[in-house]
Amino acid sequence: MDESTQVSGSEALFARARAVSPGGVNSPVRAFGAVGGTPRFMRSGAGAWLTDVDGNRYVDLVGSWGPMLLGHAHPAVLAAVAETAARGTSFGTPSEPEVALAEEIVARTPVERVRLVSSGTEATMSTLRLARAATGRDLVVKFAGCYHGHVDPLLAQAGSGVVTLGLPGTPGVPDHVAADTIVLPYNDRAAVTAAFAEHGDEIACLITEAAPGNMGVVPPEPGFNAFLAATCRQHGALFVSDEVMTGFRVTRSGQWGLDGAVEGWTPDLLTFGKVMGGGFPAAAFGGRAELMDLLAPSGPVYQAGTLSGNPVATTAGLTTLQHATPEVYERLLSFSGQLQSAVSQALSAAGVAHAIQTAGSMFSVFWGVDGARDFDEAQAQEAWRYRAFFHAMLDAGVYLPPSAFEAWFVSAAHDEEALSRIVAALPVAATAAAAATPSE
Ligand code: PLP
């Protein structure tokens, strides 16, 4: 790694970036705020590996925050994208790839109709509008620690960058907007029951991450999502399952494949993103036909996007999903399992108390606690140990999420070579975590 006193390529770029962009980044967590140091500016990715502008190579366990299920620069995705782009990159008309991607989503998930958008934020934002229009109600219920994008009413006690940066609240969100959001502790049935008992006939929808990954991975307790779906139904509210992170990742049909499909219930609306864009800006929301047909132009609820269903993005997403076979999901689970064991062994050997929580192949490490079932418990961990661990791993060529409150993502391209690099890096990083102090 580059330990010289010269300014590295990443440092030089970060200085340029800070002069023209807030914090030098276009999405806050990338700035290394929680772990300190200079963010690495990446030049290329291939399979499980990233290379930065200084030529340093890293095993990537961020995967662009979820989309890169097949690994970077997958040959089939590149070929399909090149072929599509050569015929023009955006028409502002309907085109074939967006239909094929919508068909694939409908085939894999319980949605009957799907609307394509460009980001997960747009998807969740649009479900709120649709739920409010369908029910004629205003209130929205969400859980502390869940992140649904930077949608005004959903930023209250949000996870991801909001918790990473320790932001106090949601400046810029008018009080009257925040007042329409009820925030509850995750995995807490009594709190849900009480909120619906008090406000049931005013609640348009409850939105939850299908398996939260934005306060670290905090999976739903068995039956929790079914309970949420039933509570919403009982009170005439819509149940919105946010699968932007879990969709097409934890199983071929997302978290719903692990609970709803087995237990026999269906969310009213689902949101998707990340994997279904194959590394391009594409996301979606969907649900029952009669609900989705309230959207313009079938119905009166307006929703639109200049680049929605973009042919290049939808081609990348479709090709990714076509290559996301049952073998790929087995591989992800198996690699993730090996990785979790290696991390756990190294931390135990260094005397670092920890817990690992999973949702499919997604996982995260909780430091100094025996797990977390909600946001308060997630925040009670010794997140400061992560700084030392993160930098030791980075120095040894392993790129982890730059925050303890994020999931680690593996790809189908992670192999023995990638695992060896990680395993070799772990003892030093675990020792650094053991020696860390809160004030560092
Ligand atoms: N919902 C969940 C569960 C997410 O994890 C994210 C992003 O991380 C979003 C929504 C927002 O997606 P985007 O960043 O594409 O706007």
C-alpha cells in the first residue's frame, strides 16, 4: 500500500472534489466520515476486486452498496450494455428492455405490475404517494434504524448515512411533514399494536426494510413481517416492504422468498433497486394490479421520470438477473458463511466480543455486544472499534463498508483468492480492534 509522504492520487482527487462538491462526495457515507482518512477513489473493478487510482488492489466487500451481485465488469453484462448503448442510450419512449426487466421482476416476486424508476429513493417516495392516494390517509409508520432513501417523511431516525454521521434529526424537513411519520422500535410488536390502536384509521401505510441492513443487519424476528402485514390489513393500511437492498440478493425473490412466499402472505407494495439495476441507476416499485393502476396514465396518481426504464440501465439489470441463477445464490451463501467464520475466529482469537447477524448472504458485525434486535441495541455497540479494524483491513487490501452500521456484501465472483486475501488480513485487524479505545 502507498505509505509514502507524497500526496496519493486519492488525496489529490479528494482535495479537488472537496473544492467543488459538499464534503467531496456525491453520497455522504463514501466520505469515510465515520472511520476517518481519505476515501479511496476507484479506477476500475473486475470480479471481486477494485483497483484505486494509485494502483492499490482491494477485495471488495461493498459491491457498490449492493448492486454488484455478479461482481464487477461481468462479461455478459458488459456485452449486453455495449450492444444496447451502441443503438442509442435514451429515447424517452417505451423500449423492449424495460418490458423484459419488468417481466422478470413480476416472475420473481409477488408484484403484478411494476413501475420502473431511477433510484430506491424515488421508489419508496412513490409508494408513499400511492398509499396515501389509495387510502385517503396521511400517516406513515416506519421503524427507527431503517433507511428508505432520503425521502422527507422517511428520514426520521434513519439508518445508513444518517446514523453513520450522527446527524441529529432531519433539518430541511418541515415539521408538518415530520409530524405525519410515526417512528417505532424495530421487532417490537407491542409498539406496532399500540400505534395502530391509537391511529389505525389515519395510517396510510407502514413501510419497513424487508430485512434491515442499514443499522447493520438486524433481521426480522420469525413471523414479524407476517405480523406487520396482518396488522396493516386489519386496519385498512398498506404494508410496504422495502426490498431495495434485499431484493434479488437474499434469495432470487428477495426477503419475501424467505418469509411471505413460505408463510403465504404478500405485501401490498414492494420496492426494489440495487441488484435489479446491475450497477446502473434503476429501481422499481410494484404491487397488485388494481393498486398500481391508480398510477398515471392508468389512474390519477402522478409519477414520472425522464430516464425511467432507461434501455441501458434496464439491460444491465435484466442481464444481471438472468445470470443470477440458483447456483449463484448458493455460492453467495457459501462464501458469506466462510467469510463470517473467518471474521469470527479472528475476533475471538484477539479477544474481541462480537456478534454476526445475517440476512441471506448479507451480514454485519456488531462490536462488543451479543447482537441487536433494534436501533437502540445497534447503537449501543462499540462502533469505535470498527475504525481501527476497517483501516487495518484497508491497508491489507480489503475494502469494507466505511461504517459499522452497514451490511457487508459478497458477490458470485468472490473466490478462494479473495478469501485468502481477507483471511491473511484478519489477525492484524482483529488485534487493532482489540486495542482500540473510544476516543481514538
Ligand atoms: N431503501 C433501502 C432499504 C436502501 O438500502 C436504500 C439505499 O441504500 C434505499 C432505499 C435508497 O436507494 P437509493 O440510494 O437508490 O436512492
